Amino acid sequence: MQASDTKIAFVGLGLMGVPMAKNLLKAGYQIAGFDLNQEVAAKFLDDKGFQFVSSPEQAIQDANLTILMLPDSAIIDALLWGSNGSTGIASQLRKNSYLIDMSSSSPISSKENNHNLEKLGIKFIDAPVSGGVKKAIDGSLAIIVGGKKEYFAEVHPLLECMGKSIVHVGDAGAAHAVKALNNYVSAAGLIAASEALNAAKKFGLDPHVVNQVFNASTGRNNTTENKVENFMLNDAFNSGFSLALMRKDVQIALNFIENMNCYANLAKQCVLTAKEADEKLGKGADHTAMFDYVRSAAL
């Protein structure tokens, strides 16, 4: 898939979407972008090949590839199929064009969307990302891909503009399943580290030293390596990923695990803890503020 032959509709230009779109522009792709927040248009004033449009319908005109980077499956489903009497964009997508859902969506919903889009002649790929804003900016995201192998081969060059580790994991919906499970494991590690470090401090231990031991031992995880010192023990709580999104992600994972009729006790507790922290800390709280919640909620 050559940049010169590809016109992209990019719907969802948030913290992740903006740098991802910019890396595509640097590679020579043309983008018609849309976001409900019209102020993001100013971030692309110096970017050639970008046009900010007034609606998703306008974005997909003449596009042979559409990228969705939206908050959740409910919003994606409403966009594709309509809601409250409105018509979705699915029927307006060009036949044989690609729709790549790079959001953290429900794997069950993605599988259904693939089935329905296939009937319309649309090639669906789920390609959620991991790595946060920093890796979105430098184009080194981990991208998990689900969909037909031939589709994966065709869009691989485009995905390489945004990610470093690009792994095809199975049919449509598989990537969103893997992403949901990854996010659950990551969130569980964050909550565990927050509780452990708070208990260590209460005992009179230096949490910085304790975290060093974790990182040299079997307790090491993404939180202990990348978040504890940079965002948690210094009370910065500004990693760029919200607690509300973490709460949403663990709920998606729990729903998926339960749909598979699997044991899910720890996942249930993670959802409960994320819900309590999100409601206590309020809108806009960073997910690393889980440590602050644990401190304040300690008995």
C-alpha cells in the first residue's frame, strides 16, 4: 500500500490520534481528519497533506482507508451503523476500502462489525496500539493486528509508520481480545504495585529502594519499571493515560473473560478498584494516580 495511492480518513484525533496521524503525514500519506474537538485542527497547520473536515462523512469521501481512534465500541458502533435514527458511515464507505479500528474496542463487537462490514465489501482490521503518547510521537508503538493475513500484508507498510512491533495475532477481533487482556494484566500490575509500595512506606521502608528491589526481582512489571519513579512516587501523576480509560479497559477485559466462561475473580476486583478510584479522584485523573487513591483509602 503506497502512500501516493492512499487517501486516509482519520476519525479521532485525541492524545494518541494526533501523533499517529502526524507520522502518517511524514510518510507522505494524505489525510482528511475529524474530531469533535475542532481546536485540534490548529495542531496540523504546518502539516502538508492534511485537511481538517467538519464530519466523519466528509472525511471518508474518496478515502480508500479509514482509521478509527475513538474511546470505545459504543461510539464506534454508533458511528458505523447509526443511532437515534441517524445513518452511520458504514454504507458510505468505498467498496474494497479498508477500515482499521485502532481503538481499544470490545473484541466481541469487533468480530460482529467485521461480519457486517464484509457484507458491504469493506475490509476490516482491528489494530489496537500500546505504548502511550511518547511512543505514538516517535512512531514506536506496539501494534496488535487482527484480520485476514492478506489484509495484514497490504496495510503493514502503513502500520510501520506508526509502530515498531507489529504482530498479527489472528482473525478479526483477535487483536482487540489480546489488547484487552494485556491492559488487564497491566492494570493489575499497577494496582498491585500501588498497594505494595504504600504498605512498604507505612512500615517505614523507603519506597524508592523497595521498587529497586522489585525491578531486580520477580515483582518487576511495566509499572515498577516505567511509572513508579517517573509519575507516582514524585506525585506527578501525569503519564498521559487517564484512569477513566484504564477503568474502561479492565471492564472490556472482564466482559471478554466472562464471555469465554472463564474464572475472573481478580479481573472483577480490578474493575471494582478502578471504578472506586475513578469516582473518588474525578474527571481527568491520570491512571498513575491510583497510587494516590490507595494512599488515601488505606485503613
